[in-house]
Amino acid sequence: MRGCLCVKSHQLLNRVFVHPVCAPAAARWRTPPSRLVHGSSENERPRPSVLKHLTSKIISTGPISVAEYMREVLTNPVTGYYVRNNMLGPDGDFITSPEISQIFGELLGVWIVSEWMGAGRPKRLQLVELGPGKGSLAGDILRVFSQLRSVLNEASVSLHLVEVSAALSLVQAQNLTGNSCQEVDNEDDRVYRRGETASGLPVSWYRRLEDVPEEFSIFVAHEFFDALPIHKFQRTEKGWREVMVDVDPDKPDKLRFVVVPGATLASASLVQADERRHHVEVCAEGGVVVQQLARRIVEDGGAALIADYGHNGTKTDTFRGFKGHQLHDVLAAPGTADLTADVDFSYLRRMAGGGVACVGPVTQRTFLRNMGIDTRMQVLLRSCSDPSTRKQLISSYDMLTNPAKMGDRFHFFSLLHPSRLARPRKQEGLTLEKNRSPAPLPVAGFSELSLS
Ligand SMILES: C[S@@+](CC[C@H](N)C(=O)[O-])C[C@H]1O[C@@H](n2cnc3c(N)ncnc32)[C@H](O)[C@@H]1O
């Protein structure tokens, strides 16, 4: 078990000029664990070059979209926030479910095995994780795979990590392969590092999803979509207008939001014609990723499990920053804080299209309960006599499932091959009630009956 948590509430610091954008969103649970391995104090180092780079760009070419701002701040290859390796942990900026308790990853491991079985136990299984952080989730999933070796025996399993941060990929390499891996220098190669886990499973690192080989894959994305750039739009008397980032004319070393007077390509194309909200955030990059996942699942088989905080097309202004487990002004000291926005699952569903089957979103509490977290907790508590470990187990269980903490804030959403939800053929000799066909096979986690 990796830590227990205390909970704080925060106030949003976002500010908008020219037109107010909208009311502040609720804070995200990113709170400090009591015990976690963490990195250097680089987190504290000021990064003036990010601000300088952004202000010179804006002064020469005009305001930039929030999406461009977010992309530059988070994933610029030289100065990007994710280039650093210590944002996850007590001395970092936030903590995530896989870092709170190993049970989280174990239950996701069971889900993956269950979907692999539901797909007819294909001979090859690619586990693909998008944005693997420290590699903790993948490590916990692989532990379940080795415990279920007799079930997975017939499959050749490989791990594929899509990670934009060179620094985090080194942490993943250390945690998953003990550094038994090699950098790949060949520019033509889509893989930038290859390694092997202690049990001999091949691990490969990629910068982009499209570089991962196309074959049967189960994709996992935990707190990945919330880190992708969003566009922000404001309803005005003249129609939808894009919110952009500009330099404050009174304070040239400060950034501010502005609503641009004319339509932009994004405001003309990304807002739904029947949109009723007065302010919307659209993560077009997330939409592209979901389209890629959907196409691959339909063509090559497999499934995707997406877990994040989010909503079903109802929220408005959710863009926020986190630094040292506190909310942070998204425009202040860019590059020193995490930037994030709630995932709009209704948008992901729309972008997935009709070819793939979508289930969810369901709350994290529902998903974990359906996956058997209560039983797993009882087993762990029965075999644990140390009072402090018991206390930690209970506290992390509470953090993951309590509706007021992560239980209702985080959601699970899945893309499945359409055959997965097809109604099973009527069995010979089975008499069904008139006008009723057999129910589709339940999907673990999304259905209460799934593991019974
Ligand atoms: C909020 S962290 C979540 C880490 C991990 N999944 C967890 O839950 O602990 C986001 C992860 O996505 C990675 N990331 C962010 N943007 C990315 C992108 N465009 N492509 C690939 N990885 C990205 C970050 O480097 C980091 O590993």
C-alpha cells in the first residue's frame, strides 16, 4: 500500500478579464499522501523562461488559445511542466488513485483480464497505458497478470507506454524494469526506449498513440485526458467567442484572459449548434485520441478504460491549476503548476462515433464496488494485524470510494468492440419469455452482476 491521505478544500483562483467567463468550478481532490517516494526539489525552482517565451510569442503574434497555452506549459519538450519528474507525491503537486492504494490497480488488472477473456482470449495481448505517471498503475496490473498466470498462460503479453515526458519515462523504467532497458536512438523507430520486466515481459515507450503497433490491445488512461489541452468558449451577444490568453497591457510580465471580438476557426467549429451552456470547454485533442482508440478497437479488437474526473456535458469553467496540493492561478508562474480541466464524457462519447460500443461513465465508487473492492479490503484487513497499516488501508479505501472524496468525483468510461455487447445467440433448448431476447453480456465494473 502506498500511502494514506488527508483532505483539504480549496478555492479556485482563475480570473478572466474583458468578459467574465463564469463561476468557479469545484476543486479536484489532489491531496498529499503520508508516504510516497518523491523526486528532487526542482518543483520549487522558478521557471521564468516559460513566461518569457509565452509573452514574447503573444507580443509578436497576438493572443494564444487556452489550448496552445496549456500545451506549451505542460508538454513543451524543454520547459514543459511534465518534463519534471516529481509532480506526483507529497513533495509534488498532486496525488492520484494508483498512488493512493495498490488495490486500485489490482482491480483494473482484473477488469483487463476479464475483457481479454470476454474477447475470446486472443493469443496476443498488448496492454497500452496513456500517460503512465510513475508506472505504479502498470506495475499493479502486471502483478495481477502474474498472479493469474494460469489464466493468461496462453497469451503473449506486452506492455506499451505512451509518455510525452522523458523524465517521467525514466521513473517508469526504474519502477517497471529496474532500469533493464535501452534507449532507442534510431530516428525512424517509433519506440524511444525498450526494456523488460523482472518476469520477462517486453516494455516499449512511445511519444504518441499512433506509434503503438496495431493489434489487439487493452488501453488504460487514468488522469490522462484531463491533462490534454482544452479550448474555452464564451457565449456572447454576437455568438460564441473564444477565450484566449494575452499579455496584460498594464503589467507586461503578467498574463490575462481575453474574449476575442471575432469568431475563430475553433469557435466556429468546436461548439455544438444546440449548446445551451453560456461557457464551454472543448478538448479537441482528447476527441482525436478517442477517435483513434475507437478505430483501433473496431479494427483490431480490444477495449479502452478511461478513468478521470469529469462530467456529462454539464459543467462550464473547470480549468484549474495545482501546485503543492493547493489550487493555483492557472496564469501565474506558468510551468510551475499542473494545469487540468474536467473531462467531458459526453464529448468523448460523441467523438467515439457509432462503430464502437461505449459504456459509462459510472462513478469510481460504483466501478470499484462492482469490481469487488469491499471483498478485497476484507481479505487484506484479515491478513493484516499491524494497527497503522490497517489504518492506512481503511483511509485509502475511504479516499477512493467516499462520495465526498474521490468516489463520486471520478468516473469510469469504456470503449468496447461492438461484438462485446452483442446479445448472445439463443441457446438450444432454452425457452425465453415471449418477446424477450437474452441480455447482452455484462461488462465488469459497469454492471453489478458482472463479477457474481
Ligand atoms: C496527471 S498525470 C497522471 C499519471 C498517472 N496516470 C496516474 O494516474 O498516476 C498525466 C500523465 O500523462 C502524461 N501526459 C500528459 N500529456 C501527455 C501527452 N500529450 N501525451 C502523452 N503523455 C502525456 C504525463 O507526462 C503524465 O504521465
